[in-house]
Amino acid sequence: MAEILVLVDHVDGSVKKTALELLTLARSLGEPSAVFVGGGIDSAAATLAEYGAVNIYVADDAALTGHVVAPKAELLAQLVAEKSPAAVLITSSAEGKEIAGRLAVKAGSGVITDAVAVSADLVATQSIFGGSTIVQSKVTTGTPVITVRPNSTAPEAAPAAGARSDVSVALSPVATAAKIVDRVEEAKGARPELSEAAVVVSGGRGVGGPEGFEVIEKLADSLGAAVGASRAATDAGWYPHQYQVGQTGKTVSPQLYIANGISGAIQHRAGMQTSKTIIVVNKDPEAPIFELADYGVVGDLFEVVPQLTDEIGKRKA
Amino acid sequence: MKIVVCVKQVPDTWSEKKLDPTTKTLDRDSVDGVMNELDEYAVEEALKIAEATSGEVTVLSMGPAQSTETIRKALSMGADAGIHILDDGLAGSDAIATSLAISKVLEGRGADLIIFGSESTDARMSVIPAMVAERLGVAQLTFANKVEAPGDGSVKIHRLTDYGYDVVEASTPAVISVVEKINEPRYPSFKGIMAAKKKPVETITLADAGIEAATVGLGAAWSEVAEFAAAPARAAGTIVTDEGNGGVKIADYLSEQKFI
Ligand SMILES: Cc1cc2nc3c(=O)[nH]c(=O)nc-3n(C[C@H](O)[C@H](O)[C@H](O)COP(=O)(O)OP(=O)(O)OC[C@H]3O[C@@H](n4cnc5c(N)ncnc54)[C@H](O)[C@@H]3O)c2cc1C
Ligand SMILES: Cc1cc2nc3c(=O)[nH]c(=O)nc-3n(C[C@H](O)[C@H](O)[C@H](O)COP(=O)(O)OP(=O)(O)OC[C@H]3O[C@@H](n4cnc5c(N)ncnc54)[C@H](O)[C@@H]3O)c2cc1C
């Protein structure tokens, strides 16, 4: 069976759910091989094998992670040349898409971004124009490079050999041109990651200030959800920018999205419109966000949201 | 410093975007075009850097004839000159061909910085800046919410990441893409709009740029749209007014849907 390369998302060897989704998807297309870049393979290998990685290619070299994007594309281009895989799957994150773009140029391949499904004959489904149009597209030249949105496939275990081999790559001077001199972590709690979360609870200008986000966080915690924010809230400094949902923030597609005090500007919708179920709390019945709501309450979020949080607590107890 | 800003004309954010049934590409004729919002931030950043380093800013756009509006807008904000890559052979280009054409035209122009928006609002791929950096063999400094380019050949940015940001350093020439947190784009002044009319805009065809027609456009695309359809409309939801039990009602709905 043809090999499918999967670039693994992980943090120091703790494998992200998106990687398990890609391995699961890859099994329906061919034989998954995991490409693991950076340190921590000893803690990751078992999980990768459990989710179907037949091979694990390990490239643990500080130069690969100490520079912006280009080294990973060079590594993947080398693997594409050596292994002639049937396709390369990468998570549709900001960085994943950039890696895919550079890899496509290097490998002489077409590239498709933001797929929400990929069929056995490598036809990708894209949801475009804010979810209003569904497109089937296919790479016609080279090794298809496809980035897949988080939450597109439910991860399923299917143990495989997980045969490890080390890969080394001689990076070009171009690949090391942009050097990461410092990594700055901004507050991050124990909540699930925004783009991967099954449930997202968001707050906007209606939350009124940083204190208001406590109400949002409590609801999120009652549901095991990630917290999101509109740009009005991140710009005001009420919540860190990496939690921004929308055009210039994260694109999320969770099972459940709860929008509180958010009006539903087109740039916000662009990031959450494909959520499966959408709940809205807003005091203005005319707010455009209600057009997307499966269930909406016109009311003050400071009354509705705490009541909801309490109610969830009671029902879960 | 010589700075080139790449700007794309896209359908107005609020317009209903459609694919053309024959070419299966974006129908750009039936909608009003505007400068891609994020590219306004790219223009602003370029102008700020040029002002601080006595540099010059050239704005570059590839697209159909009406893209001149977007080029003029950048000129009226203060850019010095424009380049318009205009050729019917480019219609329907994929990201591979778009990045090729932009790179070919940039080659040999000696830009120190090439600044992009980080994403277009129509196709939303967020790949062109990385692909142009790859093709030109220069440093990629993308998703910047802060840029320091003092004009001494060094450039430093804050690159937004999932966990916060990375501080990234490189030497010029470099490709930069910006996010909307970086600045507040200026409005063109009346004087700026008048001045823009007299600024030079160079039109470049495929032949001028030495690009083989067979490598770009719809026919040359390395990926193709096989079919498309309107997504099933979202069923109208239930909207209720809070009468003191709004939270309980949502909880009921969540229970029904098996979320709790
Ligand atoms: C280039 C560009 C990129 C952008 N990218 C993004 C993006 O990625 N994400 C994004 O979100 N925005 C983005 N925006 C901004 C977007 O246009 C809107 O300005 C923003 O989404 C508004 O945020 P909001 O809905 O929280 O605020 P508002 O529009 O001010 O809405 C606040 C809402 O809260 C309601 N409200 C107030 N008080 C209460 C209360 N007590 N209880 C219940 N409801 C209440 C109000 O009725 C109102 O509907 C972008 C804009 C530009 C130009
Ligand atoms: C809905 C849709 C889906 C598509 N899907 C694919 C796909 O999966 N694969 C594929 O190969 N092609 C695809 N295309 C074609 C692709 O959009 C174009 O090739 C486009 O030029 C590049 O993508 P982008 O607009 O998303 O650019 P982005 O990478 O999102 O744009 C980033 C920045 O690059 C600059 N830029 C982009 N285009 C231009 C330009 N023409 N002139 C000057 N500067 C520019 C701007 O600064 C912009 O802010 C798609 C097009 C549409 C409309």
C-alpha cells in the first residue's frame, strides 16, 4: 500500500489530538508514516503506533525547530523524494499551511489547504466562503500536499508497528535564515487548545472587561471547553490575542460553540461559522450572530451565563 | 530601504461570494472589489518603516484590470509607485502559479523587505508569503505583530504562535507578513488621493516578466476543483427571550442534544 506521510503536531513529545486525527485519516488513504520533528519521541512513539503509524521518521535536531517553518519543509521534501509517498498530510494551522506551501514549491506539487475531508482517491473537500460553498478538489501534479482542519476526523486507535528510524537533513542556508531567538509563552491554563477543542465558549465586547471573562471561564470549565474571544475583547486587552476567533484569529469548528456578548461581525463568523451547534447569548435581538444560532437567548449574559453554569453543574452531579 | 508591499484585490467583505460554474474559480466580476483588509496593515507598516528610514515603497498586485483601484488606494495612502501584473493568461492561477508570478517580478528589483498581509479574505490560504520566501530564497518573517527594521540590514519581528509569540531575527532581504494587531492603517487624505493620480504604475505582462504562459493560469493549475455545491443551509434556530430562566433553557437544549 502507498505510504502517506503525516507531520506530527506535538509539544515536547506530548502528541496533539490533531496528529491522531491525521493518522486516522491517513489509514483510509494508504499506510500512515508519522514524521516526528524535535525532541520527545520516547514519550510519543507508543501513541503514534497505537493510532496506526507503520513507520515513524524521527528528526531530532535543534536547527529544525530553531528556525521559522523552512527547515520542516526541507525535511519533508527530502522524505517525499526518498519515499515517494502517495500524499502528505499536515494540520491546517497557520504554521502547517506555511510548511505545506513551501513543501509544494520544493517538491513541485499542487497544494490544497483547509480540507475538511479527504476521500480514498485523494479528493479533498473544502468548505469555503465562510461555509456557504462546499468544494471537491484534487491535486493533479506531483505528490498531493493537503492540510486538514482540526476536528475533521474522529481519532480511532488501530495499533501498527511504529518502526522508528532516524532521519537527518542537511539544511540549506536559506532554511536557517529566520532564527527564533526567544519563545514567549503567554498565560495558558489547563483548558483544551482552542483550535482542537470539542466545545468552545467565547466572549466579546459584551463581557465588559477582563473580570467579565471569569463568567465565561466558569462556563467553559463546566463543559471542559476552551475559551475564545472576539477581536473587540482581545484588542481591549481583556483576553490574550491567541484566543481570538475569526478571520485573523483561529478558525474553529467544534461540536459546540457558545457565543456570549458577540455581535457576529463577518470577520468573527469567518472563524466559527462551521461549528456544528451554535448557541448565542446576546441582549440585542437584532445582533447578526443570531442568524447562525441553533439556540439563542436574548438576554443579559451576566444573568444567563452563571445560571447556565450552575445548571450544568447540577445536571452533571 | 526599498520596500515592496503585495496587495490583493478581493470581493468586498460583505458581498456574497460565488464560484463561476464554468471555470470553477471565484466570480470576480459580479462583486465590488476592495483591497484585502489585512493588506492595508501591510501598506501601513511599509509606510512607517519607509518614513523612519527614508525608504521608498512600491506596491505590487497581480490581478485583473480592476486591481488598479487597489493599487491606487495604496498610492493614495502614501506608497511611491505601483506594479500591476496584468495578463489574461493569469486568470485562475493557483497558489503555485501566483507565488511564481509574484516572485519572478520581484527578482532583480533589489527589495530589502517584501511585506504581505497574512491572509486574503477570499481564498484564505495564508501561504503566498511563505511560498514567495521559498522561491526567492530569503528569510521568512511571517505573522508579525511587531516589526523592527532600523535600516541597517537587520530585521526582527514578533511572530504570533499558539502559545504567545516567537522573537525572530534575520538579515534583509526578507519576506514579512503582518497581522491586524500591528498598527492602525491610515486613511488616504485628499492630498494623498490627488497625488496618487500622478504616481507611476508599471503594467507587467507574462512576456515582460519572462514567465512562460504554460506555467500559470487555470490550465496550468496543479490542483483543480472537480465540483462544488452550495452548503446545506443552516436550519433556522430557536430564539427565546430571557424571562429569568434563559440559562436553564439553554441547559435543557444542551441535554436534549446530549452535550450534558
Ligand atoms: C482586518 C480585520 C480583521 C478582523 N478579524 C477579526 C477576528 O479575527 N475576530 C473577530 O472577532 N473580529 C475581527 N475583526 C473585528 C470585527 O469586525 C468586529 O469589530 C468584532 O468581531 C466585534 O467584536 P464583538 O462582537 O465582541 O463586539 P461588538 O460588535 O461591539 O458586539 C458586542 C455585542 O455584545 C452584546 N452585549 C453587550 N452587553 C451585553 C450583555 N450584558 N449581555 C449580552 N450581550 C451583550 C451587544 O448587543 C453586541 O451585540 C476584524 C476586523 C478587521 C478590520
Ligand atoms: C475559495 C478558493 C479556494 C482556493 N483553494 C486553493 C487551493 O486549495 N490550492 C491552490 O493552490 N489554490 C487555491 N485557490 C487559488 C488561490 O487562492 C490563488 O492562487 C491565490 O492567489 C493565492 O491564495 P490566497 O489568496 O489565499 O493568498 P494568501 O496566501 O491568503 O494571501 C496572503 C497575502 O499574499 C498577498 N497576495 C495574495 N495574492 C496576491 C496577488 N494576486 N497579488 C498580490 N499579492 C497577493 C497579499 O499580501 C495577501 O494578504 C483558491 C481560490 C479560492 C477563491
